[in-house]
Amino acid sequence: MRLLRLAVEIQRWDLAAHTIVLATARVLKNGDRPYASKSKEKKRRPKGQPER
């Protein structure tokens, strides 16, 4: 995470801690992968069928 790297570089330990907590919350919410919600495939309709 870029935010974590920036927080450590400027020695903002409170911001670094909050970033770690946010990342942990995402992992606990989405399962094994931190960005699981972004990787879900869209449902596609077969060609030639009209939209509903």
C-alpha cells in the first residue's frame, strides 16, 4: 500500500497503524484476498440475447 509506505517515510505512526487496521479489516471482511470484492467477474450475457 502506498499510504503505508508514505506514513512510514514521514514517520506518522498513527497513520501507519490506521492503514494496517484498515487492511486487516478488508481481509477479514472479504476472506483470504484483501481485494476480493474488486476481482469478481461481471455476469455476461450470451451474444444475441436482448437485455432485460
